[in-house]
Amino acid sequence: MNGPDRLSALPFGLIGALLFLNVYAPQSLLPVLARDFGVSAAQVGTVVGSTTLAMALFSPLSGLIADALGRRRVMLGAFALLILPSLLATQAHSLSALNLARFVQGLLIPLVMVAVSAYLAEESPPARFARLLTAYVTGTIVGGFAGRLLSGLAEYEGNWHLAFGLLALTNLAGLGVAWRGLPHEQHFTPQRRLPEAARVLAGHLHNPVLRLTCAVGFLILFVLVSVFNTVTLRLAAPPYSLGSGAIGFIFAVYLLGAVITPITAPALARRGPRWALGAAVLTSLAGLALTLASPLPLLIAGLAVAACGVFVAQAAALSAVQQSIAGGRSLANGLYNLAYYGGASVASVLAGAAYDWRGWNAVAALCLVAMLGAGGVGRRAWAKL
């Protein structure tokens, strides 16, 4: 591959998948970790929350770093450094040690997220941009599922530490894919003027539509993480008593995002984010209602329907971000990711506390309120989009 005119979708799909293996990989391990460390559902949820918290905090800065150092260089460096906290996690023998390794992972993941989208915007031919970006987004969805499955299967073999050893290898693979699959930039211009960045940031913070869109992002990922963090605890308990391997396979419902997102894209483009969010909220509420049923097939169907609603809501929110601004897109995306993954961090603790208090019914009620809140905020914010 000699230049941007020969960019292939495969490397971007692989980068998305290999990167997002890291984010939610421990989710299928939460029941085992809670048992091994002797902690509550709220405490064990921090294994996911520590990563998403770091992602939230570092997302706004990641764009500045990629603008200053170069997209490809930042991606290579982030994948190389991701190997280290994965190896540290294999040696963790306390919850705090594991959370520290996971927090460091979360600091590095946004560097790839913002760099790959900026790389595509600058280096891909306009006619192929949408296809290449879709390949990356689809890869992130597949990686989100594969990380959960990989961890569940690794623990099924007898040692949850093995899951993080496998993540070290997948991050090494990510480094190789970025090295071999991405040509050097031809259109990158370093941007290191902090006063200009501060001016753009101030403008975004004074944009009411963007602020409310960030609130929508916070709430929709709050729902997704609340559901999938605590459902593992429900499935590991009687009457299901599923092991980590079986729980990992149930996360296959997450793959529906790779199907539902492109299917709903034409309707989103035609009718706008406000309509799409309304449909997404109704879909998620129906799914949450189904999860209250005891039969396992109905529970799984409810998870699938609720997840589909969240994926559509996320597509609507991302569209609203771009429609609400005229410039400074990297910083706007960083602010949105700050709110989005902040929702995941809060959910990791609050949903666990709800589960400890009243079980799955309390979690479902919490998610119902959050999804209704997202719909109300979006309806107000996106009236003119």
C-alpha cells in the first residue's frame, strides 16, 4: 500500500475491533471477579468504570495530541503502550491493582479513537470516506462483543488473568495492523496553537445544543453499561447459574449494532436525529420491559431489543453533534466522548448499587428513567435540527 488512494476498509475494521476489545472485555468476568475479590456489585463494576472514566477524562485532550503529533504516529504509540497495562492486569491480585491497570488502558484508547477518524477525514478520498468510516465503526461493535466473549472463554479455561494476557497479544496485533495497513499521512498539518484551541473550546461550551447533546450521550451509554454490567450478575445467579463462557456468548446481541446502525442510517438522514431518538427510546423501553421476564429466551430478546434502541440513539446523537457545530469538530467529538463515557463510569457504580439494593427490577427502573430522560432532552435540544 503506497498511498491514501489505496486505503482499504479491512485495516480500519481491524483497528476498530482490536481497540474495542479492551473497553468492555471484563464485563463477562464481573461475577467471577466479585467472588474472587469478595466485593459487591457496585464495587466490581469499577473494573469497567475505571476504563470508561479515563476515556471520558482524556478524550478532549486526545484530539489536541493527535493534531500536534500526527494521526498515524499517535495510533502506533497508543497500541504499543496498551500492551503494558494489559500485562500489568495479568499480575493484579486486588481490585485496586486491576482498576489501576484498567484506568491506564482508558487513557490510551481515546488516542486511537480520535486519531483514526481524523486520519480518515484527511487522507481518504471523499467518495470512499463513508465506507471506510463504516468499516471502523462496525469493527468497534464487533470488538465490543469479541472482548466479552474472549474474556468469558478465557476464564472458562480456569484463570481470568489469561483474558488480559490475550488482550496484550491483540494490542500487539493492533500495532501491526496500524503499521502495515495505514500509509504515512500526506495531508496532515501539525496544529499546536493552544490559544486557538481554547477559543474553539469556549465556543463549544457556550453552544446549548451541543451541551444538551452531550447530556443525551451521557444517558444512553449509562443505560447500555447499566444493563450489560448487571445482567452478568443476574445470569450467574440462580435460576440461570451460567458460567463466564455462556455469558460471553449471550453478548452476541451486541452484534446487532453492526446491522441496525447502517439499516437505520437512511431514515436518520431523511427524518433527522429527533425522530430517530424518539424511535430509539420506544425500542429500548420495550426491550427493558422484556428483560423483566424470567424465561431466558425472553430475557435475551429483551437485551437485544434494548441494545438496538441504544445503538440507534447513539447514531442520532453523533449526527446531532455534527449538525450543531460549524467547526472545531475534533474538540466537539472530544467533549461528546467526555460525556458519553462519563455516563458509563457513573453507571458502573450506580447500577451495581441498584442491583445490590433491589436486584434486576431496580436496574431496569433506573434505565427506564435514564432513557426517558435522554428522549426528553433530545426532543428539546434538536427541535431545529
